[in-house]
Amino acid sequence: MAPRLGLCLMLPLSLGLVACQPLYGGKPEHLANPQKKKKPEGMDQPVAVKYIDDCNPDFRDDPKKVHPQVSIAVQLVATGDTDLSTAEREKDDQKRVGLLKEAIDKYRNALVKDPWNIDATLKLAVTYDKTRRKGCALAMLKRLASLSANTKYAAEVNRSIDTIDANGQWFKDYHKEAMTAVGR
């Protein structure tokens, strides 16, 4: 009985010693910190976006001689919208530029068909902004402001101007100047 008692007393002591051992071995190795690399020169400076400020818009046609073709202008604006939305999703830069040019042409032709088309004027300004043609975008915004002087178009133009104010990504780098161009 004495050997059994000794065994019973040894068993908990030996289990206690085994339980105190590290589960996965000894101490872990010390990890070395990675070396710091220097940044390449020129990376500290933000890249400035270059805008093209010159634009020669021609809005001097006699409005009495113009016969608006509203339905054709609306169709051209719709196809311009399609080109613009496709360009925003396009990953290939050359295809994107081609689609933006197509959208500009559609909006410009819509304004030829209906010089008082507010959607075409606003969307042409936004598309010019996407192509970094700041001067042309501001010219279109000034044209919106001149359309607001006409009581027939004032309510719709004011709604369009409100969308400019609401969309901060439009005319991002010169938003204050854009709002000044539309008279606000």
C-alpha cells in the first residue's frame, strides 16, 4: 500500500511539472526590424494637375435665326450620356479618351441643334472638366449663368446650378471659381 500511496502522491506532482512546460517549445526567436528605405526623389511633392485655360467658344450666332430642334438635341444628349458613363468605367486610357471626345462632340452637336439646351450645356462643362479643359468648362458655366437671365429657363438653370454645388467632385480643383462663373 505504501508504494501505491507514493505513486498517488508522485502522479500529481509529475503532472504539475509537465503542465508548467511551454506548450510549443522554448522562447521564440527575436524578430529583427526591417531596414528603412529612402523614398525616391520627387515623391514628397504632390503632382500638380495641369489644366488648359484657353478656350474659344463661339456663342455669337443670331438667336433669331436659330430654329431649335429639341428632339434631336435630346437624343444627342442621351448618346453623350452613354459615352460619358462608358468612359468612366473604361480602364484603357486611350479608349477612355476616345469616349470622352465622342461625348464632347455629342453635347456640342446638341447645342448646335438646340442652343438653349441646359442639360447639354451643363454636361459639356462637366465633360470638359474631366478632360482638364478648365477654360472651356468655365465658358460653359458662364453660358449657364447667361441662360438663367431668361425667365423661361431660369428655374431649370437654377436646379442645374444646385447640382453643381451638390457635386463636389465636379470642378474639384476650382470649385469656387466654377460657382462664381454661374453667378453664385
